[in-house]
Amino acid sequence: MTLVKIRSIRAREILDSRANFTLEVEVTTDSGRYSAGVPSGASRGRYEAVVLDADAAAANVNKRIASELKGKNPANQAEIDHLLIDLDGSRDKSNLGANAITGVSMAICRAGAASQKLPLYQYIEKFSRLPMSGKLPRPVFNMINGGVHATNVLDFQEFMVAPQANSVKKSLQIASDIYQKLRKKLGKNVGDEGGFAPPIHFPEEAIELILTAAKDLGLQKSIKIAVDAAASQFYREGKYKTGMGVFTREGLLNYYAELIKKYPIIFLEDPFHEEDWPGFTSITKQFGKKISIIGDDLLVTSPRRVKEAKEKDACNGLILKVNQIGTVSETVEAAGLAQSMGWKIIVSHRSGETNDDFIADLAVGLGADFLKAGAPARGERVAKYNRLLKIEEEFNY
């Protein structure tokens, strides 16, 4: 096989789905051009890698990173990612910017896959050395938005449908039908991730709206509910201050207990503040055998924080986002740790997205349990689901 080398790397500013500027990084090799769009989050964990203004991050790619990687073999993902980490020199990617490093790392990954003449998901499986489960990740769809992703007064951030189907295509059909049913009732006001943003106050209202729509379609037994509380967003001065009232840690745990008892919840994401380790430990101890307790802001795709969470029995599932940590290699490391501990792995989009579908291949290549990319609507969301659908077709050939 002919050795392929990087000829050039270029970053440009593009708009994301929230009309903010982000980066697209293009890598040119001997065999072609490969690009990656960088997402951005509105709900960012305190320990996430640092994002710079798009113009500064683009300049860092074009003036500092590009010359360092010219002539490298794009198939050496780990080597290049470590070079990026060393070039930045900070613990939190604040010198070059996590957005600069993420864009380069993802584009390099695509170039590496092409150099090996492999589909991206197969290439990720190969260099990660993590076994694909033999099953595709189940898609999870955002139906109702709240928190910082919407302009309503609903405190919890995401209410999702997890179809219990045996194929991606069937899952898409179930989600689409429920979404269309909700549209007729709730209108067209949506949040950042495409879920509806009705003027409701309580999580029960959101869940009941989804379950009623499913029941009307005869799909109530075909779905589970997933909830992202994003509790760091309503944590103030040691208390959880919501439109429903002010909760102590114990009070909020009791509230979650009521929801879990009443509704078919499959996973609960960020139920407590990102530094409330006792809260996470308590809910995992009480409900970890019944549902998955997922860390997002708590873990920020950091292998170090995943290890800490395991030591404290603080959760049993991981949200995986490349731009939280900065490189594909570090993302793979976090996934490997979670997989070795028997945790659920959910590869996730961000609220500010591009049409890039990288995370669909990432979820398949890592053998993730779920892929969540937002609503079954809006181009930047369905790009990921449609890519998963194409991969399913390849699996079935």
C-alpha cells in the first residue's frame, strides 16, 4: 500500500445551526481532500476543553498546526493527536483551542480512513481496537427542548424518545411519526436541537405529551423515554432552583424517584450538578440497576474523570463528545474505559451543529449503545441519523 502524506491543512469559518461561527477543517493528502465541521455546545461542562473564538482557532490551525503536520501519515491517528496535545501544551486545550484541535483530529481521521480504503466506522474500529458489538447503536431522538436550549421555562433540557426497534429504519419511522404528531399539537416553535419548545413548566408535562402522542399512534409499547436534566444549569448556591421549587440534593433525588417509578425511563443524564458527586453516587446506588445514570457535564469525555466516577460509583454511563476533550484518540480512550466497566456509551451531538455526520461512524466504530443527534428533523440533525441508516444498509448487504 502506497504511503499517503498530508500535503496541507486549512481551516475556514462556517456557520453552525445556531448562526454562530465555527470551524471547518480541510485536510489535503496525496489521495484527496477530507473535511470536518466542528460543533459547539451551549450547555458546556466546567471541565470541558476550552473553545476559542472561531477566528482565533482558525488562525491557530492555519498558522501553527498546518506546518507541523505537513508530510505526516494521516493513518497515524494516535501519533498526530499526541502531537496536537503537545503543541498546545495546556491541560485544557486553551492555547490552540479545543475547536481547532477537534477539527484537525476529525479531518485527519477521515483522511486516515481513506488512505486505508476503509469506511470511517471500520477504520475507527481498527485503530481503537475496541470490538464493535455486532449491533448498530440505537438512535435516540429529542422531542421536547428546555433549559438553555429553548426559550420556554422548562428547566430540564431534553426529553427524548428511544425507540425499541430492531432496526435503524424502524426507529426513524417511529420517531418521525411521533414528531409529526407532536407538531400538530405543539406547532413549529422548536429549540436548538429541533425538539419542540412548548410553554410548559413541569417535566411530567413534557413526558405526558410524548407518551400521549405515542399512544395515539399505537406506539406506546415501542418506546422508552430518556431525560437530560442538565442540572448544572439550575444549580445555585448549593440548591437546585427550578420553576417547580427549590430542591436540596435529597429532595431532587426523591423527585427523580417519582419520575422513574411513573414513567418508562431508560436513562437519566446529568441529574445533578457537575461537582455534586454525592448526588450522582446516591442516585446510581438507588437506581443504577434499573436505568442508566449518564454523566455528561460530570465526565466531559475525560478519561481522568471517567476513572474518578468509577471509583466513586457515580454513574454507569458516558456521554461521548469529541469536542469536549479535543481529539479522537482521547475520545476513544474514554470509550474504552467505559466499555471495560460495562457502562452504557452514548455518542452525542451538540446544540450548535454542522451537517457533518462524523459521530454516526464514531458510534458504530466504537460499538456504542446509543447515538443521540437531536430531533428527527432539521438538516444538521438528520444528517447523523441518515448516515446511520446508510451504514445499516452496508451491514445488511
